[in-house]
Amino acid sequence: MVERLLCKQDVSGTAPQKQATSPLTFIFTILKSDRTPPQPALKLHPYYTQNYGSIYLGDSLELIKDIPENTINLILTSPPFALTRKKEYGNECAEKYIEWFLPFAKEFHRVLRENGSFVLDLGGAYLPGNPTRSIYQYELLVRLCKELGFYLAQDFFHYNPARLPTPAEWVTVRRIRVKDSVNVVWWLSKTPNPKADNRQVLKPYSESMKHLLKKGIKQNYVQVVTIFLTNSKKIIREQFPQIY
């Protein structure tokens, strides 16, 4: 059985209303099996429930404190980015972003299982009034690993070519930068060996790869070396005819 807990952070300090939007969303996944003892129920009542799990709406920094330590397999979040322009849902600037996020990260580390994973998707930002980039994502990554004890299992990149060409000042007006279409995605873990199986995300071989495998790598290697040596002799003969 898989139970998903969707926890939303209300940074305004007020209790979320039924239709309130939330600036910070985390998805926690608890995998239950015969070897896993039943998990204590959260104090809050689910906002929505169906056969595959439940959704909880509330202040995620408070809600997560009800979750026992070492019980979560996966935490997946894409929090508000450190954008220069403030959004209606609330977002911190790059200078304050790390200190704002670390309290959440400490709780993530506490509730994660030893083989659990914490996946963080972060978009980039420009420095105010400058066509230069903030490095807040990388500063955050260093502190997550050096201070809180997370391991960087792997880094990925979320490519979104449909993103708007911003900041307009640098991309569409002065045209001195190209639009930002990539987010960094940090796959972090509590130990060096989080549970993973890349067979779940494999793609079929291309036709050229199938052809290569069918002919055999060794045979192709010999052919490549032969072609290389043949071309090399031809070049040497042309450049240094006196040695022939």
C-alpha cells in the first residue's frame, strides 16, 4: 500500500482556507509492507482521500512534525524559487532563501528512511538589476550536504522549452541573454545507498545500437581501428613522402 501525503506550507502565518493556494508543496510517500509496522495517523484529517492515498492540507513545517522519524521513502518537492519579482503566493529572495529552506530540510532528514530519497527541483534566478545569475541553488546544495549530512546521489536537469522568455529586460529588450529553460534537480539521500533501480526508467535501444550489438562490439572496434590506421598512413604518406 502506498500512502501519499501532500503537505502545503502557508508562509503567511494564517490557517489555510479551503481554496487557498500554497507556495510550498511536498509529497511524502510511505511504502507499507508486511515487514513495516503500521504508521501512527497524523493528527490532521485528510483534505482528500481515495483508494491510493490521502492528501493533507496545512502548514507543512508543522504537519511534518507529526510524522515519525525514519518512515518516509520519498520526498519530492519544487518549492518557490528565489525569483527577483515577488509572487502572490510568497517567495523568498536569494539572500534569504537558504535560511528559509533549511528548517524544512532538517525535518526531511529526520523523517527519511535510511534508504530514502529527497528530490529537489529548483529554478534559477538573476541578480536584481543585473544580467548575471544567482548561485543560490548551489549554495543550498553545499549546505544540505555539508551541514545536514545529505548525500548527492545524482543531479538531473528539468528541461522546459515552453518557458516564457524572461527576464524581459535581458532576453527580449536588450537581447543579451537567452531564455532560461532548465531547472536543476538534486537527488539527495540520507545514506550513500538510497533505494533505486534504473531498470524502471530504461528506454528501448535505438536501431543503430541494436545493429551494433548484433554485429558485436569487438568486431566494430577492429573495423574502427583498421580505418583509423589506414587513414593515418594516407595522411603520413602525403605529409612526409620522403619516408616511403
